[in-house]
Amino acid sequence: MFKRFNERWEVKKITDITELKKKAIDLRRDTLKMLTKAGSGHTGGSLSVIEIMALLYYQRMNIDNRDPRRKDRDKFILSKGHACPALYAILADLDFFPREELWTLRKLGSRLQGHPQLGLPGVEISSGSLGQGLSISVGMALADRMDDLNTRIYCLMGDGETNEGQVWEAAMTAAHYKLASLCGIIDCNKLQIDGRCCEVMNPGAHAKKWESFRWHVIEADGHDFKELQNAFDEAAAVLDRPQMIIAHTVKGKGISFIENQVAWHGIAPKKDELNKAFAELDKQRKALDG
Amino acid sequence: MDWGGKDKVSTRDGFGKALLELGETNKDVVVLSADLTESVRAHWFKEKFPERFISHGVAEQDMIGAAAGMALSGKVPFACTFGAFASGRAWDQVRISVAYMDLNVNIAGTHGGISVGADGATHQSLEEVTLMRVLPNMTVVVPGDAEEAFLATKQAAEMPHPVYLRLGREAAPMFKNNPGFTIGKASVMVPGDDLTIVVCGHMVLKAMAAAEELAKKNISARVINLHTPKPIDKETLIKAATETGAVLTVEEHAVAGGMGSAVAEVLVENRPVPMKLMGMKGKFGVSGEPDKLYEFFHLTERYIVEEAEKLIARK
């Protein structure tokens, strides 16, 4: 059972899948523009998380842009902090802070740090040192349960990130305390900085690992809104254990020359590349309108 | 706090008793422990407030992260384990999940210093002050007796910032006259004009005994209990350096980056005077009885007197 709140929540929900797809295109556009203006940043891993985050922010989470730290809000923990351009694009679109600030990413004096910092409205944690978000999510889930708050905590990690030992400590703790309000998502884009995950540090079978840690595991196409909806529905119905959605994604998703390219992990598009990318996104948008 | 007439109580006991009191007075206080619950004296809290106690297994990194998450959700967590693990094993978690976010996470590291004794080097943490004071937003407290540990714990809960408490394992003598305790404000334990001995933790009473010995030799030593190496009480230290002209620091901790280094950083910029830093120098601890270890590493009253005399000769 996924109990919802009776109170009015300030962020309007999008239920229509075509509308969500359009939103994803707009978010990719903002994400790429921010990165180009910044001149550096993490393009591949920001593009692979767009659908997952769009679904959570525009459809699933109870959040309040007038009171970002409202005690009974759902929480999105971006453990893979380097994907923050996607998070910033969403938070600005949802009026957590002025949209103009997007173009200050990574500049001196900006609240949009190269990796997220607590203080920017809507940002739940400072992250960037990998492996820490799931532990923080565990603490939030424990605290909210003590306070009888009916919240959901979503924690998004990278597949490379699960190399970190701390992730498995948190996996153990969340299961030990049967934290059913906690839903992890692994952005399984199969690439990390040094190359293909299976070559850099073969993680073995993600699903079996989490199952053996006593998590409820769901696999889904991380770019298919329908599959993601079903996955989050299934997760929300689990009451006795934490859930892990293994979202199969494409690094750099949506832009042909960025997709599946290891080199695009930590670089930003140049101006001409941005124009080419925009042209591709325009085409995708037209296809949806048509 | 009533210590039942005991003259020797460990600082970890002072911490544990404060947790018990905080459990009553602050419903947001929660305690996390990494499989060392009785050793860190969190068991009294656990018995009385089981619903606010989190057994965290031997998973210190996750424990620190979870404490941060609880603080973000409005709790006042105390994460407890041995100092070696709290400050070392989980350092990056403390750096990013706690200090960078500037959360009210209180970290209690017991078993600080060589006085841990028989367990040896792995468990005698000598680096916590160094590792913790380098972090922005972090407060570092080294209580000198159980009463100070009790008060430090209660004050830490009230501070909306991270605090690291360095606590000892051994039952240690209580101060006879407690000059009062406020985090961040150094305590002048003994007045004096010829030199200043700056000290913290279990070494405070040894320095006070050394000051008595020095008095017999007509040397008037001021003893300052610098229980808070960070934020450091510059005013008291500069005044002491100005008035006494020589500063000896004594700690049961690595000299590199420790309390003595913190004092030196203040004085070198404001009031340079001859200094000597006593503590652990480039060595790990070893197994042994605490008193024999103090002697082995030259951290007793006798060596403090010797170094004080040598230092005065340099004035």
C-alpha cells in the first residue's frame, strides 16, 4: 500500500507519459546547456538518469517547493552527485530556485556547485564522494519511522558507485531494519570512468547481490516511463523490506554521439556539439508532437 | 553530577551518564553504536531508550552516514565507537556527510590514547585531534575528567554543528576543584608566571602534579586545561604566552597536528615564545599496563618537570 497525503502539495504531478517524455527532452536540453556554459562536468551520467528522476519528481514524490525541508516530504537522495546537472534542471523547472541560476553552474559564487551542496533549495544532501548516499538514506528512513512519518526515501546510485564498500554496509543495515520506506535505484549504464564496468571492476550479478542482502529487487528499462511506473508501483507495495530498482540505462542517453561513449563521462559539450545535440532533441520533440 | 563518592571515573562513563540524562530531556537524541555498546558506555541509554538506539554492527562508515541522515531528519545523533575507527575508518564519511553538511552529528570516540593499555597499537588511537580538527565546522573536545565529559556531551547536543568527543577507557581521577566547563573556553587550573603548561585529557592531573613539584623548586607554572583543541581559545593562550614567556604542551596523542600543534599555530602567529611539545612522536603505541606505558613514552609528572626546567632555561 502506498499511502498518499491528504494535504495539498505544491508540485503539480504529470501523469501522461507523452508529457513526461516531452519533459525529459526539455530536461536534457537544460542539462546540456548548463554543462556547455560551465565548460566542464559529467555529461554521460547526467543524461542516463533523466527518466528515472523525471518520473520521481513529476509524478511520484510529495515535495513542496514553498517549504523544501517540510518534515513529511518524500526525499530524493542523489548519491551519484556528479549527475547534479540533471537534478538542478529539475529543481529549477519546479521553481525551487530561479531558472537563471542554472547558467551559473560551477562558477565562483554559484549555489550550483560542481557536486551538490546542501543549501540550494531542494538539494537533500551534499554528495560527490561516492557511496555515501545510501547510508544517509538509511538514517533518514530510520528517523522518519521513529517519528511515524509516512515518507518515501529514494536513493539513486551509479553502477560504478557500487564498487564502494560502504554501499554494502548500508545494504545490510537497511535490510536488518526492514526499511520498507527506502527505495534504491541503480543507474546501470554499464560504464564508469576507466571503461566498461565489467572490465574496471566486474560487479557480478547486481540483482542476486541485493536479493541475498534481503532487498526486494526489480529490474526495469530506465528510459521507459511505463516500465519505471510499474517498477515504482511494485516497490511501493513492498512493506517488509527495502526495494532496489536496477534500472538498465544508456550512458549519454538521447544524444547519438554521446551515447555509450566512455570518454563522455566527465566532459561537457562544446558549443558546436551542443547545437548538434539540440537538433537531435528538436527532432525527438517533433516526433512526439507529430 | 553525583559520581557516588568514587574518586576515579573514566571519561567514557561521564559520556554514558550524560547520554542517559539526554535521553530524558531531549526526545530527539538517538544513539548509534558499532558493536561496542558497553565499551563506549552506550548500554545505559540502550536499556532505557531501546527505541532510540540503533545497533549498527561493525559498520562504522555506514553508521556515520546514517547519523548524518538522522540529523538531516531532525534527530540529534550520537555515533559511538572507538576513536581509531570513528576518526580514521570513517574519515571521509565524517568529512563529507557530517562536516561539509555542518550537521548536528556528535561523534564519540572512546579508547583514545596509550592509556587504553593492553589492546595495543590498533586500539590506542593517537590521531583523532589531528584528523578531526582539520575539518571545517568540526568542534573537537578532549575532556579531562568524567565530569567534563558529562558536561561536554550535554553541551554538544545543544550545538547545531558537528562535535567530536575524544574519550578515555581508563578510570581516571576526578578534578578536586572543577573550574567550570564550557566547550571552547580553556580552563586555567593552576595560576603561574614562569611558564605555561597547556594540557588536555588524562594528562591534566599529571601536569597539575608536575606544577606542584615545580613550585618546590621555586618555578611557578600556570596549567591550562585546553579541553577544546578546536575552536581554540586564542585569547587565553596568547595571554599566557605573554605573561609567562614559555609554553609546554602535553598530550596523550600524536604531537603532529595534535593539541600542541594547534597551540603552536596560534602562538607562532601572535606571540612566539619558546615552546616544547610533549606527546607521541612518530611512534605507534604498544601493549602494556597504562601506567607503564606513560612511563615508557615519557608522559609522566617526572618528565613534565624535566621538560619544564629545560624550557625555562631557553627563555
